[in-house]
Amino acid sequence: MAALTALTALTALTARWLNGHMLWHPSGYGAHGGGPDPETLPLVEVLAAANLAGILTKASRPGELAECHGRPWR
């Protein structure tokens, strides 16, 4: 039961972080200070809803062609 409570808390906090209510991600995973990366912003609503439904999201990225240092990448 403790694990379920911890997961529920983490998904709720992740949704708050995605929605801009917290500056730092509660897991401390990576450099998530200040909110999601710019490429994740179009996904925030869906990711926050998934977290509020109990599905923990982590390191989500859009699956589209982008550009890095002037070169295309996926």
C-alpha cells in the first residue's frame, strides 16, 4: 500500500510540475528545473492528464522531425 501511495503522490506532483505549479520535478531525475523542455510543451496537457490518471510519465518527447544545430533529427 505504501508503494501505491508513493506512486500516487509522484504522479500528482508530476502533473503539478508539468502545469507550471512547481519549479523542480519531485523525482530529482535529470535537470528538470524550471519546467518541461520546450519540445514537450505541446504535450503538457495530455501528459498531465495521464499522470492524474495514475500513469507516471518521464522523459516524454514528441515523435516528430526537429532540428538540432541546424541539422534534422528524429
